[in-house]
Amino acid sequence: MRILGLILAGGHSESLRSLVAKRASAALPVFGKYRAIDFTLSNMVNAGIRKVGVLTQYNPRSLMDHLGSGKEWDLDRKNGGLFILQPYVSQEGSYWYKGTADAIFQNMTLLRRGEEDYILIGSGDHIYKIDFSRVFDFHLSNDADITLLVKELDDTYNLSQYGIVELSGNRITNIEEKPQKPKTNIGFLGIYFMNKYLLMELLYNYVTKGETDLLSIVTSQLDRLRVCGYLFNGYWRNVKKGIDEYFRINMDGLKKEVREELFYKYGKIYTKLKDLPPPKIGSTAIVKNSILSDGCIVNGTVENSILFRGVYVKAGATIVNSVIMQDTVIEEGAIVKNAVLDKEVLIRQESRLVGRDSIAILEKRAVL
């Protein structure tokens, strides 16, 4: 089965505030040394997909620097490989992507010229681990025209932020986008699998008439096509849902069962490598239930926290329930609790940053 992978990675979320001021949400750092896009991209590669297009738009520099030639995902190859797909200027004019369907339609050349028969579409904002080969088998065994990944969402999800699905057996009978009064708790996970030529036909029929959203197009076909839902039971979160969700995702990384699912099942999660030494924990340090990444130096107290590469925690400093991004320095006697610190932040001696009613945020290169 020849499959083309497409990753939608051009999104922007106002609810992430300063964390996406200079990066796409798909490029958000998670779990110490990864980016959000690493999970969808690695899932595709682990399923044997060797041609992947990444559709970018908003602040793509950080994302493109991370992806590079695709070497870390074995996508720097002559046949297939990694394609970065951005809006462009042509003789007819310049066009920003107006929606998911429009983004794919503007890159129809990649579909037309490829030899793939099927297409897998996912989002670069999602954190999950899946064996996509099971989805492919499900699609074929159910004689589906389109397969959507769905999940039963518990009370830690705000159902009004998701597309809510109604199922009859394996077949989807209704999809309601972000309903105020959802009829079920089954949410659509933003992942599509279908025949490439069917997708091309749908895009030509609908995008040319002004429809720009792929889910809306699929919803309009529920009576005509066999659209099935693959029920996913594993860990799945969307970093684009806001600061609280981003913080929750990183804190979930401290749970053993989540780490085992994300990093040991169904292959590895690949990322861009950095040539840094292992973390150094000094004689005065106290570290409890935390993740310390390469290049960290810890001489203070770190508890229930994620430290990204190159973080320096000096003696007498305290970090609790926090996410500290790359190359941040916490000086002597400083206290950081319930906070997210972006890259290269400096917390000076004896300073306090404590999130009480909400998570405290400091933008890149901030000084406190």
C-alpha cells in the first residue's frame, strides 16, 4: 500500500499567547527535547510512510529549522522524502491558506504527480502514539471510503472545543463541529485516511465553489460515502487548546504509563538531535519526579517539573510544578511554581514567580 502523509502544521492559537508569538503551535517544545510535530511525523514514518508533506503557514521559521532535510526521520531520500509546503506567490497572485481543504488544494501538484494510492492526513499539534497500520487494515476490512480517527473523551476534555461524532456500528452518521450541547462524548481527532483520488475529486468539487474546510466537506458526504470511525483508545492531546492544555501535556509526561505509551510502543519518537552532555546534578541538588534534559545543570531543588536542554538551576533555587524551556537560568534563592518559562529566560536572585489561580507565563528572553 503506497501512502502519502500530509501534516497540517500552519495553525495559530491565540489561547497559547506568547508561546506562539514567534513559532507555530506544531513547533512547541514538549517533554524536554521534543516538538509537538515529532509525534505525528514519527507515527507516519513508523507506519512505513516515506513521503510526507508538511503544510506550514504561521511563523514557520522555527518549525523549518527543526525539520531540516528530514534526516532524523529518515526522510532525506531521493525517492519520496520530506516536503515543506508553504503559501507562495505566483503570476496569478499570492494566496494564504484559508482552511485545511484549501491548503491541500493549493498543493494539488504533490498529489497529482505522486504514485501513492492513499493519503493520510494528520495535525502537527497533536500528542499521541499509534500504530497506523491498524487504521489501514480497519479501512480496508470495513470497505470504507473515508476513515476518521475518533476517541471517547472523558471529563478532562472540553467537548465544545471538538468535532463530536455519532456512530452506528463503525459508520459515522453525524458530525457536529464544536457543539454547545454535544450528543455524545466521541470526538474527532483531526486524522483522515482515504483514497487519494477520492480526496482530489472532493477538493476539485468543493474548494472551487468556496468551501475551505476539509471536515465540512467530509460531513457533507456522510449520506453518499461510507465514512467510518476508527476508535482510538490511547493517549491523545492537542497542544493548540491553550496554556492549561499545554501545561497538562507536559505534566502527563511525568506519569510512567504515559511515557511508556508515547516513547516505547509502536516504534520510537524521533526528533532533531543536539550535541550536548548529559544533565549534571550537583551535591546540593534535590530532584523529585522530574525530567532533566541534555545539558542541564541543577544545584537547587526541582520537583514535578520538566527542564529542557541547557537549563541552569543554581544553588538555593526552587522549581515546583513548572515547565522550563531551553537555556533558561534560575539564580540563587529564586522560586518558580506553577509556571511555564519560554526559552532563554533569566530569573534573578531571590525573585518569585508563582502561578496561583492560573499558570504563570514568561515570554522568550524575559528577565524577572
